Amino acid sequence: MRTESEQAELRVALKERLDELVAEQQRYSDSIAVAQRERLSDTAGDDQIDSGSKTVEHEHEVAVAGAISERIRQVSHALERLDEGGYGFCEKCGKPIPAARLAAFPSATLCVSCKQLEERR
């Protein structure tokens, strides 16, 4: 069980990470909007290769934006679990998640064994 000070430190660290991710998401969204305007305004003389390149760029941007959103969701969920008292325990088996795993991946919700089983499926 974590002490109050450990939980407070953890909450601060998770909140800082959440703030970083939200700022990253905003910067990325802004850059996507600029790039999209540039792509739309600069289509004169585009051939199939140019159009394909623009499509690939856009798909990459959407994938990165989705990954950032998923990380935000994970950190938010970790903060909720911390508030509810379930942080650090596996959501499947209820066993404690090793401290080393939480240090490497603070928003982990599964112990190593359960995560490995999930990945095999």
C-alpha cells in the first residue's frame, strides 16, 4: 500500500504527464490544420503521386493524433484509479502491478502476466 505522500507524488507526476500530452495534442492539432490548409491550397498541377503522398501524410497525422488521444485516455484513467484506490492493482486478476512496471509505464492497468495473456489473443 502506498503512503499518502507517495500517492500525492504519483498524482502530481500523472497530472504533469497529462498536461504535457494535452499541450502536445494542441500543438499537433494546430500543425495538422496548417498542413491541411497548405495541402488544399497547393493542388494545382498535382499528379497521382502528389495526391498519394498527401493522402499518406494525412493518414500519418491522423494516426499520430489518435495515439496522443489514447495516451491521454490512459493517463486520465490512471488518475481516476488513483482517486478510487485501485491504482497499481491489475484490473483483471487484482494482484499488485510490480513497481518497476509502473515506473516504466505509469498508466499500466494490467500486471505483466495478464498483459502477456491479452497480447497472445
